Amino acid sequence: MTAPPPAEELDSEFSRRNEPTPSASTAPAPPGEVQPPNIENLQSASEQPAVRSLAGILLLVIALFYTLYFARAFFLPVTFGLLLNLLLSPFVRTLKRARIPEPVGAALVVLSIVAAVGIGGYFLADPAQAWIAKAPQTVATANMKIRKLRRPVEQVTKSADQMARAATSTSGAPRPQEVTLAGPSFMDRVLSTSATFLAGALETLVLLYFLLASGDLFLQKLTKMLPEFRDKKKAVAIARETETSISMYLSTVTLINVIEALVVSAVMWALGMPNPVLWGVLVFFLEFVPYLGALVMVGVLTLAALSTFEGVGHIIAVPASYLAINLLQAYVLTPMLLGRRLTLNPVAILMGLILWWEIWGVAGAFIAVPLLATLKILCDHIETLAPVGEFLGD
């Protein structure tokens, strides 16, 4: 019987058998030959900073949207003031070339806006008030005319309700008591909304005046912060091109809405609709909200036509004529005046409308498209953001 090997020999034999088999990537390189780097380690090391950067960007975007939502009382007037500044700054520059100082030119422009809104509100106050006062009667008249079409459906619904009540009475189960909580009245809501709107409008006008009166102050501050003269020159060029493009876009969209409002007013007058100017003004404002504004306008015109006319053909002609004008504006006039470079992707428009509606409500829906157009133009002028501008474009 042979003696067992010593413990040292067993340990060395176990270590030799459990050593990993050298592979092409882990085997030592011969003397004088450079070992190639491990590609897997390099890829994992390069992916980690990219993942951290993407997570940081997502957190920053979420924090930004939450800030815009909770601080909307501050950001809404600021956003409206900035957009109006881009729209009206060419007028102030024109007055400056006519040797009118910028503060005086800004005051003239702001006062002109206030005067135009005041005159328009004065002439439209009576028709709007009369239409609002007749709204319950209008709805009742429209319901009476629609009831004939809904009568079969109402009969089926009534039969289903009777069967449900009969089943409840035979089961003998006690009906739960309904508790109704009284909320604020309609007038309280109107007064609260009006006060908030007037306060926001006043803040917007004050901010707009100072933005127009300051001229190129913020651009000068920005150029002073840049160290290189080449960067200063590039920043000024980007700012000028962006401001010109945004101003042209906003001016063109405003002009298109004015043209459509005039055409709709003329067609409503030809069809015999009461207060045709009021419908034109509604079209002008609602056209700043693509798709949703047109749907609201079709509903309002259908309701007004139902309460005004008796013939089915006359009733249908009112919303149908508006739809025809809207389609011509969307697919002929707007592409012809704006061109493909400044038109937006319909998917981006819908996403922007939903996003800004959730953040700022009705006001967000009105400025969603101008904000998207501003973002697209900025991205088109900055090389690193060019893919975002390409996505937003048509």
C-alpha cells in the first residue's frame, strides 16, 4: 500500500486543473508583440457615460415640465410676451429707422394693440352678449330639431331603463341615497376666470413693452459672455436669422387667419347667418389651434344654424362652407405662403397640442403651434439640434 502524496502536491495539482483555459483575448502575448485591447471592456466602459447622460436628460425634461405646470401663472405671461415681442419687433425697428426712439416706438405699438382690442371688443360686445343670452334657447331649439333623428334611439334607451328599474324593484334591495355637493356657481367661475385673465393680460403687456423698448439688450449681454470673437459673430448671426424666421412665421400665420376670418364672415353673411363678424373673429382666434379649433367652430356653427334655419340643406350649408374654406386654407394657402421649410409635421402638431393642453390648458393649446414653430426654427439654425428640426418639419 503506497503512502498518500503530501498536501503541497495535492494543492498544486488542484490549482493546475482548475486554472482557466487561456483564450485569444486573455492569453499572454509573446515577447515583442503588442497585445490588442479587450473590445468588450471598451464598449461597456463607453456605454455607461451615455446611459447616465440619457437618464440625466430625461430627468431634466421631466423637471422642466413639472416646473412649467406648477408655475404656469408666471410662465404663461412670459411666454406670450416673448412671442409677441418676436412678432412686433420689426415694427419697432421700422419706427427706429424713422428716428423714433425704441421706448417711444414700443409704447406706440403696445397702445395700438390695446386700442385695436378695445375697439373690437366694443363693437363685438353687444352681438356676443346677445348670442350668449340666447344660448339656452338656442340649445333648446337645436334639441327639438335633433329629437326627431334621435327618437328611435331614445325609445330603445327608455325601454332599457324601464327593464332596469323593474329588476331593481323586484330584487327588493334598497336604493342608495344620492348626495349632491354644491360647487361654485357659474357667475363665480366667470368672475374668477375673468380676473385671472385680466391680470395675465396686464402682465403680458407690461413685459411686452419692456422687451420691445430694450431692443437688442439681451443679445448684447449674450455676446459679452462669449470669449471668442468668432463665437460672438456666430451668435449674432443665429439670433438675427432665428428672429427673422420666427417673426415671418408668426406674421404669416396671423395674416392667413385674418384672410380666413374675412372670407368666413362674407360667406356667413351670404348664407343669412346673424352676426357674421362675430363668426369671423371666432375663426381668427380658433385657427391658432389646428384641428381642435376647426372642430369647435364646426360645432358652434352647426348649433347656430340649427337655431336659425328650418331647411336641412340650409343648416348643413353653414358648417360645410366653413369646412371647405378651412381645407383650402390648410392645403393651399398655408403651404403656398409658408413653404415646406416652415410647415410642421401633423404628428408633431398633435403631440404638441396634447402636451401644452395638459400643461397650460386652453392658453397652452393656443400657443402650442407657435412654440413648436419657434423650436423648429431654432433647431434648424443650430447644427447639433438639426435632427430635432428635421423631425418637427413636414
